[in-house]
Amino acid sequence: MAGRYPAVAEDKTNKVVQFPGADQSKEISDKDAKKIAIQSRPRGMSKSEQKVWETDLPSYVKINRFKPHYIRFFRQYCEVIARMEETRAWLDDENNGWVYTTVGRNGAQHKSRPEVAQYNDDWRKLNSLINQIGGSPATDQRFNNLQPGLFDEIY
């Protein structure tokens, strides 16, 4: 019985079976990756979202994580990052701050602003989006079809 790969069973010299898609190791240049990212940018994005798209997306194009049918997903990624940067700048401003103080019948109470809750919610959304596209070191291992070890080889 030849098994799943009959051509491999017949070939006695080469017993290494390549994973599907392993032949797509062709490296995309930075210039081509940026060109693909800019050409695929959806309409209606704000300037800050466009900036995130143009800086982050070429790296996802280079590692073959960006596909045309994921455009809405990556747009959401850019929206969340842009909103987090704007909220963080607003909260770090001396006039606003992360907390405010109210004085009532129970004395002075220090409360976090509603924008802090929105920032925390955006952080959870961003963490979920990054995990889904393999944008963190831990989730990057899931997307490597060669199933490497847990640690990088140092030699």
C-alpha cells in the first residue's frame, strides 16, 4: 500500500515530505509589502487609522498573514489601535488625568474616568485581535506550519 503520498513511497532517495504551503517561503521585499498594504487599504479610514495600517500591515504582508478576505478584520485592528492611542494621549494630559475626585456625604472618593473603562475594553479587543492573527510571540507559534520548538535555537 502506497499510503497518502504514493509518489513519495516510490521515491527511495527522498523521504522528506514537505508540508503544504512550505514552498511559499519566497521573501517579499519591504517595498512590495508596503505597496500591497497601501493598495489594499479600505476607504473611509481616519488619518490615524491609515497611519496604523501603513506602519503595521506591511509586516503582516511579509509573513503571509494578510489575505484580501481579512481586510475588515485588519481594519478593526487599526481602529482599535488608533482609538487606544488617542484615548491614552487624552488620559495622560495633565488637565484630564486617569482619575477624578468627588466629595459627597461619604467624603472624598477617587474614581477612574469612563474613558479608562473604554481604554481597558479596547485593550481586551486588541489582545483578542492580535491573538487571532498571530501577532504576539506566543500565538506566532500556531501559525508556523513547521511546528518548531518552544524556544529559539541559540546555536
